[in-house]
Amino acid sequence: MSMPLVIQERFCRQSAALIAAGFSLPDVFAYLRVSLPKYRPIWERIETDLASGIGLPEAVGHQALAPILFQQLQLAQVHGDLAKALAVAGDYLGLRVRNRQRIGQLLIYPLVLLGMLVTLQVVVVFGVLPALALPQSHLVHTQLMTMGGGLAAGLLIWLGWHRLTLAQRLQLLQRLPGVRGVMQVYYQFQFTAGAAHFLLAGAEIADFCRHLITVGGPLGDLGARIQQKIQQGAELADALHEAFVPPEVARLLTMGQTHHLVATGLKLFGEQLFLQLQQRLERLVNLVQPLLFLLIGGEILLIYLQILLPLYQSFGG
């Protein structure tokens, strides 16, 4: 049984609120069994794993939930603020849910219009033109071949995407223009928010970097690179010179300010990065509708050509 993102968001927010109010994990999952009964088997599997001694991150990870949830729970094992980790994961999942809803809203009108145009085109090409004894334009065959090739390519891409591992998907996304910038801000947010939680819990930035290695994925690679630089004798400022570490964060960590001041600064900057991530995602989402309208414009042009060219040919042009 898979769990939709909107339910994962509710899980994070409800669990964070209950834990912050003093509820224990068994109480939290007892509440979830009542509030989200459809996913009772998942809650029971997590409880079974916890009862057998498996940690919460691993128990949640076994249910194939969003990676950010697993990463935040892993970090919470060290800095100790489970409610905050769940809240951070809930905020990001909420952002993804809103963007998906926004995409759906943007797609409704263009897709309906495109469907009507395709229907009109089929009626014209296979109904009106034969009834008028007019020849079909060569554009029909070209369009059919293009559509067939596009569908085949889309199917191959879909199959290939689902065969990739999570790490391979992330590497591929980081190479795409536009998406690369979003991914960078996302991991900068993850690094900054995690570092803030560690420092607020009294740990050092070196502890956070060492723990990142256990997280895996791009953040794990980042932690390994930073640790390697430090072991080779590099200064912290040089070791933090990475794409997933914002320059402002690196400067703040090496300014020699008090522990609490640095932690508070990281927390505030993490909130700014989250807003920046939200803005970048919204810009990407807003590109969907104009691209569809370009496709609609091309479809309208094809319909005109498929009507006018046969008429022109019938007049001896």
C-alpha cells in the first residue's frame, strides 16, 4: 500500500503536534490508527518494527515514504528534536502537495481545449474532407507519425525512469536546466535546517557533517567530502566550499560568533531558503500552462492547414 503525499504531510504534522504536546510514539500511532484508518496496516507495521528494536527512521523507511521524511528522522536521532524534524518534513511535503494541486489546476483548461481541438481535427480529416471528396493533406500522415513517435518516446522514458534507483534519478534531475537550481536550493535548505537543529541541540557542525554520511544520497556525499577535506587539514571555511552549502552559511559558521547566535542565524536562513525553494518551484509550475498553450496554437495551425490545403488543391492551386 502506497501513501499519497498529502497523507504523508498529515502524518508529519499530526505527529509533530502530538509529540510537541508530550505524547509518546505508541500514543501517536494509536491516534493515527483512528485519524487515518485507511493506512492502519502501515502504522501497525511501523509499530511492529519499533517493538522489535528497529529505529524510527528505519521503520518509516521500510514503508517507502518520501526521502525527506527518512532524512529528517535520521537527523532527529542525533539532535533529539523529533517534533521539529517532523514539522520540517511536513512543511516540505506540504509545498509539494500545493505545487501538484497547482499543476492540476493549470492543466485542466488547456487539456480540455486541446482535447476539443484534437476531436475537431479528427472530424475534419476523417469526416468532413471525405464527405466533400477533398484529398487529405500530407500533414495528416506527418502528424500521426510525430504523435506515434512522441508516445513511443514518452513510454520509453517512463519505463526507464521507473527502472532508475533514487540516487540515479537525483543525479539525472541535477543535470536538467531549471530543475538543477531547484535541487540545489532544496539541498541547501536541508543542510542549513539540519545544521541549525544540531547546533540548537548543543552539537557542533563537525558532528552534523559526520552524521550526514549516514544519511546517504547527495547529502551523504556532501558530508563525506567535507569530512575528507577536514581530515586532509583544510580549514572549516574551505571544507564548506560546496554547492550544497550556501556561502552565507559557510561565513556564519566561521565568523567566531557564539554557539546560540550561529544556531539562530542558521535557523532563520533555513526559513529564507525554504521560501526561495517555494518561489523557484512556483516559477517552474507556472511554465506548464504557457507550454501547453504553445501546443494548442500549433494544433490550431494544423487544423487550418488541413482544411485550407485540400481546398487549395481542389481549386487547381
